[in-house]
Amino acid sequence: MGAYLIKRLLLFVPTLVIISWVAFGLSLLAPGDPVMGLCADQGILIEGEYQRCARQYGYDLPPFYFSLSPAAYPDTLHRIQPQYRRHMLRDLIAQTGNWPDISVYDQQLEDVLKTAMTMPDSLNRQQKIDVNQTLRDLRVAFKPGQVDYLLARLDSMALFSAYSAYLTGKTGELLRQWDRIKMQATPTLLIQPDWKWYGTANRYHRWMAGLVTGDFGTSFKDKRPVGSKLRPALFWTLCLNLSAFALALLLAIPIGVYSALRKGGRMDRFFTVTLFGLYSLPRFWVATILVVFFTSTTYGGWLDWFPSIGLGTVAADASGWERFWVRASHMLLPVLCQTYGLLAFFARQMRGAMLEVIRQDYIRTARAKGLKEEVVVWRHAFRNALFPIITVLSALFPASIAGSVVLEVIFAIPGMGMLTYDAIFAADWPVVFSVLILGALLTMLGIWVSDLLYGIADPRIRLGRGDRN
């Protein structure tokens, strides 16, 4: 069995690698500029700071070990900063395939932009604003018609504005270079594949190396390490969900076994109706009702049984016991709200599994041998009926680690669900994709643990030896 479990662990490695490719690929498609998210104060980066930040966090590196792209694209495109400039150049290449002339056009445009920044305000401030706005539009323009219009407008400003002395000649060179791009287009390079190898100096390698060492990156929102945000959130999510799992199983197992042994009886019908009723209640509705009616005096002072939402306030010098009771009193309602759905589900699974097992021949044989009913039920039938529960647990445990967004937001529990919710709305993508990777890892761990529990539940199973007799 040990060899089988080790083999399963090794099989998880390629699975985790594939999941990391998916997560990293999605991070590349995420909206926004990661360099601006990491380093910009109030959305502004002074000259040179963008390049410094990109180098610091590895955003000046190629995305992966290699790339397969049309031959028109250079192997140094990833070094061009900022991101909007790189995107504009990529779009221009996609239309003309003429990278040599596009690179010259890009440098000339940068030269005009720097010149426009140094023009004095004293001549005509509004004209300077118009020139800079046209250049900013030109920096992101890639459609030929749009570029033609903006270049013609810029050339007109160079001739008739108060800043003609600064722009004359430069805009003419820019116009001629743009015409050269169109006339010397090389569309054949866009259909010619080209393999580019970058080695380990790439963003994916750096990202994976960080994950292996526990470095999940830096949050865009508050510039904190993502790991320092995940640890407390994971702790509170585990407290909530493991408590709910334990309570649900403690109640569901005896209810399920009792209902199966007395199928069709009064108590079986009572449990069936009650459990289906609980399972049909939406958690967000129940959570809202509990908060509204049982945490305040709004609908009567006698209903104020529980503390308000959140985790409560604990004094800095409070003892561990005091901290526990304050936190536990605030976690009671969320745990109950999480438990009732799990209780209904587990109890029905347990009942169905027991009904299947007690019909087996070996159960009738055990009873015919004169064994006590308790021994037949709990030693022979119950252990084999655990397999569906183990399977369900292996699937639900990783989902519970990801956190219950609804419950954690309603009860203001700072767990994984609330962290992910806040990160999505704040476009804090390092946190979002770290939760994705962590969820995938825990899913594989849940499957591995379920294999272990199968062997514990039924000693006849000899995993890894090729027989299940």
C-alpha cells in the first residue's frame, strides 16, 4: 500500500504541472498592467520607474521557456516597456510583418513624445495639451486608418501651432516612416513559423520556483506577500469548514445507519422529510435570516442570542482561553449554517450506502452465524458503507478549503472565500491565481487521502499489489 501511495504522489506531479500551465496562461490574459498594479502609486509611474519595476518582478522576461510564433515577430519583443507600447507593436506586426521599419517608427515616435514633454506651457497651453493627447492616442493606435488620421493631425499641428519649431521635421520623418512600413510590408513572414528558445530566464520558471519555495508573489492591492494573506485566511476557513464537517459527520452517520435499518418506518420518513427540507434551504437565505434575527435586537431583545458578525474584538493581553471563547461564539452561527447542508447530504449518502450493503450475502451469512446485530452493523456493514462517504469527502474537502464566499461575506469571516471575493473585485490577480493553484493542490491531496482511507476502511484491499481480494 505504501508503494501505491508513493506512486500516486508521483503521478500528481505532471498533473500539477499542467494545472500550473493553465493558471499561468490565465494570468497572462488577466486585464490590466501588472507592473502598474505592483508599483504605481495612484496610477502614476515616473520616467524610468516602470522599467525598474518590470526588472524587479521579472516582467521584462519572456513568458515561457520557448515560443512558437510567426517569423515576423522578434525574439526581444518582451523587453519593450511599457505594456501598452508592446501591445501596439505586436498589433502593427500582425498587420504588416515589417518589424525592422516598425522598430524605427517606434523609436521616432518615442523621440517625438519626449520632445512634446519638454515644450514650454508659456506659448499656448491648450495646443500643447492637444499635441500630447494626439501622441498618446498614436502610441496605442494600430489600425491603418486611425494611424493615418492621427499622423495627419499631428503634422498639421507641427505646421500651424505655436510649437512648430519643436515639431517641424520630426513629424515629417514619422509620416515617411509610416508610409515605408506599409509599402515594404512582408506578409509572408506572418505565415512562416519560427521557434524561439529562451531557456530558464523566463517568467513561468521564476513563478514556479517561487511556488515551490512558498513565495506566491506580491499582492497588487496592498503590496504584501500573497502568502501572508493566504495563511490567516486559510486558518479561518479551516476552522469553519472542519468544524462543520466534523459536526455533520457525527450526526449524519448515526442518522443514516438508523434510517437504513428501519427503512420505511416512522423515523425514517421523518428524517427523510427533514433532511430534504434542510437541503433545499439556500444557505445565503438562511445565513441572512440568522444574522438579521439572532444577532441584534431589531426584532425583539429576546432574540439577541449571538454576537454580531465578524470575529469579535480581543484584548492584546487576553489569555488563549478568552480568545477561544470570543472567536468560538462568533463562529457558531457560520458553522451551523455550513453544517445543515452537509448533514442532509452525508445522511442521505450514508443511508443509501447502508441499504446497498445490508442486502449483500455476507451480511445475511453473518446474521445466520448468530453474530450480534451491533457487530453485523458496525463491524461488517458500516465499514463497507463508508466508501461513498470517503469519495464524497475527497471531492468536498478541497472545495471547502477554497472557502464559502457566501457565508464568509455575510458573516464577515476573513477566510479564503472572502479573500478571493475581494481580490477579484480589486483585480488582485496574484491572489486569485494563488488560490487556484492551492485549490488544485488540495484536490489532488484529497484524492490521495481518499485512497489511504479506502485501505483503512477495508483491510482486504491491497493497493499497489494488483489484487483487491
